[in-house]
Amino acid sequence: MSDRASEIIRHSSPTRSVNSRLEQRLEQFANHDRNALARLITLVENRAPESSTIIERIYPMTGHAHVIGITGPPGAGKSTLVNRLIAKYRAMGKKVAVLAIDPSSPFSGGAVLGDRVRMTDHYKDQSVYIRSLSSRGSHGGLSRAAREIVKLLDAFGHDVIIIETVGVGQTELSIMDLADTTVVVTVPEGGDSVQVMKAGLNEIADVFVVNKADREGADRIKAELELNVHLRPAGAGWRPPVMMTQAAADQGIDGVVGAIGKHRDYLIEHADAERDADRRRREFIEIVSAELEERSERALKNAGASETMKEISGGRVNPYSAMRRILDDPKALSELLSHGDETKS
């Protein structure tokens, strides 16, 4: 990263004071220190009080990476496909980051699948950064953490950021909203599950991949998906291509890279200002909601709001009445949010 990045961070007009250690880490981040990147990601993932300040400071450096989402049912070969995509983009001279959304360990709360276990071919490459993010059973917080980690990876100078999710649930669908291009991976064994996929994934898919295409039923799945795309309303814009791959054998991957590239060209040519504006609005609402929740939770645990919690705990007031009391009193609301702002302590 250049002196320009350091200048942006120094002059990004923070709205609150930043401790010297965080200031040092931000400066190191601007100077392309991978350890600083890892530390800032950890702060964001753990919802440290400095999280919002970190993203606020690096935000002007974002908006350059192509974010690719990879989703699909477990066992579809997503990690193998990602591994191949990394190699293809590195051969093109691009810096690549991968954010792998993993299931949580029921014991430690951490990610079950480790960074280097997944993609050992690339972990020594200084132009490849791989990070696992544990779901920890917290769907709302996971979406925000993923969004902010993607911004850190973008600001750090990665050209391509790949988000890989573990499955196709609501959490995965919300995370895919972060992607510029969403790749939906399925396999011939999916069979009737294609019907389920149509309900949830057809709307978000920009590229379909039928992996393990050497297996029986691959052509049928491809035909079903192509028919599904063909039945989209006229004027629907981009029509997702259906690609056949054997990721384990490195077959068909160039075609996937080409399809992803064509979709990016399409996005550039057909820039959708309203879609971008809608994304920014939803991001703002998500940030405000999460910040209010986090501050309220912190505040209601400390002495500044302990009386309210005593009343609720003792059954003297129900939670809804307590909520109404606070929201209808601007002074009480201001005090609650102030008590919950640990960056002021």
C-alpha cells in the first residue's frame, strides 16, 4: 500500500478519539502489514468497542475489489472450486483474499475448519490471504462481521475477495448480499434439491456451476438450471450461465473465471445506481441496529442503567413497558447510549 493510504487513514476525520495502539495498527495496516490486518479483523470479529471506528477510518480506501460469493449445499465441492479459483487469479497477477464462513465448534465457539486445512496450496503466498469466520450461532452479528471484514480486505489492496459459505440457509443468503457476483454450486447428486434451490438461490445466482460433472445426472441438472434461467421474465437483465466443472481435476475452471469476468463487465456497463443506493441504505440500517443493540446491552449491564434491569428482573415492570419508557424519554435514551459507548471510557 502507498503513502496515499497512510494519508487517507491519518486524515479520515474520526468522530471520536483513537487510542495510540489502535492508531499504530491502522498505520501499520496502511503500510501493508499482514499482522495488522489480522489484528484488526480479530477486533471486528469479536465486536470490540473500536470496531466502528476501524471501519470508519479505512472506509475511504474501499470499493476497488471484486467480491465473489460462492455458495451451495454441503458437499458440492465449494472449497475445491475456491482453491482452483485462487490459482487462476494468482496466475493473472491478482491479489486474492478468501473469507470462509464456517460452522462453529459446539465446544470452543471457533471455526471448525481451519484456514490452512482448507487451502494448503496457497497459505505461503503473500499475495493470498485466507481467513475463517465462525458463525457462532449468531446470524445477525455474522452478517455485520462479514461485511466489515470484506471492507478491511478490500482496503488492504486485494483485487479479488472470495466469500465461501457453508450452506444455503438464510444466513448464507444474507451474506451473499455482500457479493458483486454470486456463484451457486451444485452437484448431480442434488437431484430433487434443485427444486429447493430454485426457491432460494435462483434470485441471487449470477453464475451456476454444476460440479463433479463426470457423474451421472450432470447433464440433466444443467438442463434444468438452463430451463429455469430461460423462464425468467423478459428484460430481467443478466442471465446466469450454467458451467460444468470437475474442480478436483481442474477442469472447467477457466470457463467459470470467464463467466465471472463477463458478469463484472456487465455490472460496469449496466451500472445500477438505485441498486447501489439500496445497498448503502440497508448497510446503514444494519449498522445502526447492531450498534444500538450492542450499546444497549453494555449499558444495561453497568451501574448507569442497573435500576431498570432490577425492575425488569424483579418483575416490577415488563420488558415492553421498560422499552417504551426509555424510547419515549430522549434524555433516558441518550444516557443509555452514552453508558454503552465504551470508546468514551
